[in-house]
Amino acid sequence: MILARILPAGVVGLILFFLAFPIVVVAIVSFSSATYLTFPPPAFGLRWYEAYFSNPDWLKPTWVSIWVACAVVVLATFLGTLAALGIARLPKAMRVVAAGLILSPLIVPGIVVAIGIYYAYSRYGLVGTPIAMVLAHTCLAVPFVVTSVTASLSGIDPRLEQAALSLGATPGATFFQVTLPLIQPGVLVGALFAFITSFDELIVALFISGTGAVTLPRRMWDDLRFQIDPTIAAVSTLTIVLTAALMGAAHLLRKRAERNRMATSSAAA
């Protein structure tokens, strides 16, 4: 009996250790005082974090990534929310087709998507421009918003919208006063995933960033290829912390959406 209790916990612990060990190594190396990547570090310090925050070659791609990700959040959230609302109101057969087309960037291999985007944008001279990165990352981020908002819409009782319309509310007022507050957690979760998708994306950036829109992942890739120093470990650690914080926020918003859905179901009953 004791073994039956300990064994599952031990297996889960080993799996978590296996998954987290590379991240822990990178985080430890980021505090190394050595001039090269080595583990374990000979001593600890903030040398490479200072090198990152004082080096324009790192800060410029960081700001480009942040700017592009913020623009992607606005576009992807707007388009993804509209797409989810439209899909929810289609007949079932058309709903499946439309959802499959919108979610196709999640199914097609990233390298295939990157090649297609490169050839399409090269015809119009967009390669190497920030607008190309925004448009490309929006295509990749919209499916995440659609998935999140669709999940929120599935938990809404349609009688709430029908009641608002029957009481004289316009479709626009019904959306902003009834539907949007109920799906707001799903919209925010989709926006967070859109930011993460854009900020961490590399494959498409390798094809279309050129020299005028170098993002942070592209800069990290170039550093790994041409000069390896512990600065990249510091950048990686900061990126992991940011991504983990956003994922935690998304988790909390999902919990909030579930509570709202349960409360709405109880009220409707």
C-alpha cells in the first residue's frame, strides 16, 4: 500500500525533474561570473544581466519584440474574437470547416508556414519590415484567441442574449453589456497567448525579419551561431520568467472564467 502511494509521486517527480532540469541549468549559468558557458559556475554574480541591460545590440531586439507583440495582441484579439463570434453563429457543418481553416496554422508545420509567408511577403517588399512581423505573428496568434474565446462562448447560456434582445437592447448593446463581460476572461487569456506566441516566435522571424526587424529570439539565434557567451543565458532566463508569469496569469483568468460560467449556469437554472 505504501509503495502504491509513493510510486506515482516518485514517477511524477522524476518527470518534472527531467523537464525542469535544463531550465534550472540555464538559470544557474546566467548568474555565472565566468566569461564562457560553464556548469557549474566558478562563482556567481549579475555580470551577464548587466551586460544585457547595457548592450544596445540586445535591448533593440527586445523592444522590437515587445512592440511587435503588443501590436499582435491588439490585432489578434480583435480578429480572433470576431472570428469566434462568427463561428459560434454558423450552422454546424460550416462551423467545422471555418474552425478548421482558422486553426490550420496550429496544424501545419511551422517551417511550411514560414516559407509560405516569406514567398507571399517578398512579392510586396515586406520582408525585413516590422509590419511584416506583425502581420505574420497575427496569423499565428489568431487561432489561440479563437480557441480561448470559443471555449468561453460555449459556457454562455444563449437565453441571456435573447432576454436582452427581447427587452429592447440592440445587438451592439447586447454584445457590450451581456456577451463581452461574460467572455472577457477568455478574451484576456487569448490576448496573453497572442503575446507569448509573438514574443517567443523564431521560425517565421528567421525568414522575414531581415536586418530591419530583428526580434529577440532571432538575436538569440544569431548569438548561438556566431558568439556564445553567458549573456544568452541571462536573456533566456528573463524570457522564461516573463513567459511563466504570463502563463500564470492566463491560468488565473481561466479559473475566473470557470467560476463565472458556474455562476451564470446557477443563475440561469
